[in-house]
Amino acid sequence: MIRAKTPSRRRGPWPWALAGALLGALLALAALAPASWVARWVAAQTGQRLLLVDARGTLWSGSAVAVLAGGPGSREASALPGRLHWRLGRGGAPAAFELALRQDCCIDDALRVLARPGIGRLRVAVGSPEPARAHWPAAWLAGLGAPFNTLRLGGRVQLQTDGLALEWVQGRLRVTGQAELRLQDLSSRLSTLPVLGSYRLVLSGAGDGPEGARVALQTLQGPLRLSGQGQWAGATLRFRGQAEAEPGSEAMLNNLLNLLGQRQGPLALLAIG
């Protein structure tokens, strides 16, 4: 008895066509992802304290108005002039991404951030390969709410980085390099003095010590003297310092010192965390 051969079942091309269609749809979705996705992500990551309003463009190339706010339910908000522009693309290394930020009012050239994800780790270098330089009006901070909305600061905030990199490995943060904030010619509506002073706040890697970074505050010049040291680990900042008035300026700075911290004679004790 001769049995007829059963034709072998061959899969048609449709599974591969379906997979190709799905891959193409995902790539198209990523390419056309709207800038509003970026705005929602930034708001969620910052507790709605940094908002990208009127976001236009795409995830890869877009712009928005940068607004500082006091968080959920707050009515405080302060916007920078002009628009913040971003461009996201491939970095120089494999599996790396580079974010370039530009804003005419506040960023010199471009502020570049290089991110290198890995298994259980993420490394973010700020100002790579050139140092990042940016500056903002101190009045912008009023949007964060208390105590900045009471202080109503004037002056400028200047940022410069030097090899700053943040690396998260299995949930632990390590910082190398440093970032320096210069608070230039600060003033406040709580004092009749035209200028309180200029200050330097440095965030630097902790080296072989504890994880995170060190924070140091010092006065460069001015009648309001500020100083302090701290440690930043993960989302926690512990800082202890003091504020005092130069001789002859006590009466004009008394209200401000009362707001800055607990009084201990002529000193106001600064404490965060």
C-alpha cells in the first residue's frame, strides 16, 4: 500500500510581516513621540517643581518655557524668559545618549548631558566634554514657594561644572568631579541693604568616603556671612551651617536672620535634613 506524502506545513510570510509591522510602528512612535511626553516626565521626576510649559516639537527635538513651581496645589510659579530648546541623540559611545540644552537668556553655547545606561547602573556626565556654564536670575527661585517667595531674591545664580558625573549602581549614588554655584550680588526685600553679598556653593565627589557628594557653602563678600558643610546621598541632603551679620549691619539684617534659622545670639543656625 502506497501512502501519499503529506505536504509539509510551511509557515507563510505573515508572521515576519507582522513582526516587521510592529517594529516599524514602534520606531515610528519613538520618532514622533511628542514633546509633551518630556514635559510630563520632567514634572513627575521633580514633584511638579520644574515644569516645561507649552512644549512643542518631539521627544528628540523640542522646546518649552521653563517654569519653577511650588509643587502640587501651589499657586507659586516663575518662568524664565524665552524658550528652552533641547536635542536628544546618540552619544559618542555605544548605547549612550546625548542631551543638548540651549536657551538664549541663560545657557552659554550649549549645556550637554551624556547618559550611559547599563545593567543595574546609569552614568550621567554633565558638561561633557566641555564644562557646562549657565546662569539664571535669582528671582526665578521665587516660583519654588517658601522660603524663596518670602525672600524675593535679586541677583544672579551662575553654574559651572568641572568633570561632574553622577553614577547610580544598584541604587547607590557616586559622584565625581564638581559643580559650583555662584550666587552673585544677592539682595532681598527683607533687608534695606542693596546687596547682601556673593556666595559660593560647591558640590563635589566624596572620593573614597561615603556615597554621594559633599556640599560646602562660603561667603565671597558682603555684610551677610554664610557658611556651612553638608552631605548629599541619594535623595537626602544633610546640611549644617550658620548665618551672621557683619558688625554694623545687625539691625538691617535682623529680620532676615530670624527667617533663615534658629537664633543663637548673633547667629542664625542653618539646618537641612
